[in-house]
Amino acid sequence: MKAIAVKASLFINYFVFAILLNSVGIVILKSQKVYGVDEVAASTLELFKDLPIAIISFLVASFLPKMGYKKAMLIALGLVSMACIGMYFGNSFLWAKILFASVGASFALIKVSVYASVGLVTENEKQHNSLMSSIEGVFMFGIALAYFLFPAFNSSTNQDAWLNVYWVLAALALLSFLFLAYAPFEKPMIADEKSNLLDDFLAMFKLVVKLLVIVFVISAFLFVMIEQGIMTWLPTFNDRVLELPENLAIMMASILAVSLGIGRLLAGFLSNYFNWFWILIVCLLLAMLMVYFVLPLAVGSKISGVETLSDIPLLGYAFPIVGLFIAPIYPLLNSVILSALPKTLHSHMSGLIIIFSAIGGTLGSRIVGILFKEVGAAEAFSYTLIPMSLLLVAIVILKRLTVKKVHE
């Protein structure tokens, strides 16, 4: 019963931050329309989100077990509730930057705590794979909700009406705070109770020099570059290329989030029966085929007279389905590396995961933003084939290294 309460708390916290964190694509679109910034300037919101994630993860991951995962998550939830209220009253591009900086810093605390806590409530690699994929799946459904939540507050007569969504988000964060406050958490395992901050940082750096970890962080970096680049700019793609009305452009982006959520839940199920390596290889090859064959068809489709989701032809839904195939990659990669390390190092490794994921997310969004401006929205997404190809190679190398580690 105790493990169930902890798992439920992890799911709820991740769900709330999914809505907040991944509304960046929506706010990028709103910033261009309401605050009058261009594509490259708008893409800096991704930087304000991801840079604090990387910095805070680096600073806190090593001593978070001593601080306590529960306390860290409570601090994060309290901070974002205040940031949401600040965005409502601030109503400017500057406050959008402040909001995402606060959300990024808070998410660092949440993600390190969640990833490290998974090891406390699972007993073997398959359980770890399954729970990690399920948590990340719930995260994607939170993202999908964001794509409907924000348009619900849009108004054609009042350009500031969308800000009312932040009252709802602040309330959700506070509700999650109350649920977490009553969830029982075990004290994290600490390798050395007497270690100081310098010792903790050195333990993290020692992980970086391991070949297995190096290949993993490259893999995580490449994947997040792909996923975040597509997710952040999909609302703008729908608006410019498919020429959908703004609300529908945002709602259609939810198809990607839903497909990612379904893909990760399926991965949690399939990982009980199939080796993680084959799941990732098959999924990545299918994703590359989607980008190569389906994306050009979506770009070339002539969609007109669209007023509701039911008016959009099936081809308009085709490309976001790529999420179904890229979905299993991130949680399974994370689970593979965490399962290969002792639980005392899970917090340190979680910090490294988040740091390189944040860097990959920032670069992915920035690069796609530049491509949108330089080569056009119709061609930008096709360049994701490059990091996908590199990721395929990295996964093969990672498999060989994990097999070698098992036989040592």
C-alpha cells in the first residue's frame, strides 16, 4: 500500500509538470502573435526553461538524497504555483521567460526525485523499465491536456484571455502539493552519510568518465533534441504549413503528445516480454520511415476550409503519429542506465540525465527554430533524420556495452 501511494504521488507530480513544462510550444506561438517577437527570439523560451533544469540538476542531484526527495518536490510545487500567478499579472514576454525559468528549476527537483525514487519501489530491471515507461507515458498525457487546456481560454476578442489558464495551473500545483504532503516516502539510500558536497560532486564526475555513461548521455542528448524540436515547433508548423486556425493548430499538436503517451505505456507493457534493444531499434527505424515518407505527404496536402478537428483530413493527422514510435526510446534508455548502476548512484545519474536532456532540448528547439526561419517550416522537420541516424548507432554501441558489463 505504501509503494502504491508513492507511485501515485510520482504520477501526479509528473502530470502537473507535463502541462507546465511543455506549454512552451504554445507560449512560443502566443509570443509571436501577442508580444510581437520573431521565431528566433521566441525560441529563447526553450533556453530559459532548459538552462535552469541543467544548472539546478547539477547543483542539487548530488545532495538531494540527504535533503529528501519529498521535501524537494514540495519546494518545486510551491515555486511553480507562485510563478503561474506571476505570469497572469506580468503578462509580457519577460514574464514568460521568468515563468519558464521557474518551471525549469522546479522540474529539475521533480525529475531527479522521481527518477531516483523509482529505484526505491521496484525490485528488478523489468519492473524498473515498466514503471519508468508508465511514468513517462502519463507525462505525455499531461502534455496532451495542455494542448486543449490553453485553447479553452483563448478568445478572438480578448488577446489576454488565455492568461486565465495560469489560475488553473496554479491550483493544480497546489493540489499536487497537498497530495504529496501526505504520501509516505522512504529515506533514500546514501552511499556515505559523512560525505561533503565536494565528495558528492566528485562522485557525479566519476560517472561521466565511464564509457557506458558517455554513450548513454549522447543517446539521451540526441533523442531529446529530436523530440523537443518537433514538439516545440509543431503548433507553428500546423499554423503555417497546414494553415490551420490558431486554436486547431495548438489542439492538433496534442496528437503528438497522445501518441507519445500511448507509445510509452505500450513500451512499459512490451518491456516485460521483449528486450529493450529490439524495441528501440524497431521503433527508431519506423520513426525514420515516417519522417522520410509521411512528412512530405503532410507538407504537400492542401487543407482548406477547416473550422473543427473533424474537418481535417486523415493525412493531416499522419505526421504526429511519429510520436508512437519515438515514445519508448527515452524512458527505456534511462531505465537501462539506472538499472546498470547501484541505487546509491541513482540520484547522481538522474542529475546527469537531466543535464544532458536539457541541453539537447534547448539545442533541438533552437536549431529547428533557425531552420524554420532559414529553410522554411515545410522543410525544417526533415532534418531530424540526421540525429535519428546518429541515435541508431549510439543504441547499438550502448547494447554492446551493457552486455559486456553483465559478463564482467
